[in-house]
Amino acid sequence: MDCINYRMNMLPYLKHELSIRKTRKLLSHVESCAECKEELKVQFLVMEGMKRLEYGKTFHLEEDFEESLKASVKEYKRRDTLQKFMLFVFYAGCMIVLLFLLKGILL
Ligand SMILES: [Zn+2]
């Protein structure tokens, strides 16, 4: 996917409206593309800045952006690990069932 496609997903990501699959792809791209990371940061700063102006909250937006990005990356890596573990459990279960079936056929 080109940078332009990732950039179209940034606003939905910031609004928490992007699918898990697209979020994973976007975050993975942003980790390796400095221009897109900068663009995401700008969109984050504008969006969060407007919200905080409305509610009169304090501004530490750059730090908040980095923290938000780290939390998202950590979350999708956790989901990946969980998914791999579930797949392992599934295949292990299949192997056990297969072994019992073979045992029944052979004996
Ligand atoms: Zn890019």
C-alpha cells in the first residue's frame, strides 16, 4: 500500500473507527515511515488540541502522541501474540484428536 492510502486511514484511526486489521497495517507502516509518522502526529495534535481547547485541559500533546502510539503498538503486538497462542492451542488440539483417531484405526 502507498503512503497516500495509509494517510486516508489516519483520521478513522484517531477516531477509533478503523478496523483492527487496518490499524495493525497502519501502525506497522508508521513505525517504518517517518513522513507518515509525522503526518499522523500532525493530525493527532490538531484533533487533540481542538478537544483540549474546548475542555480547557493542559497541553502535553507531543508526549501524549508518543504514548498513544506506543500503547497502540503494544496492544496490537499483544493481540498478535494471543492470536498465535490460540492458533497453537487449536493445532495442538487437532494433533491430539488425530492421534486418537489413528490409534483407533491402527489398533
Ligand atoms: Zn508512509
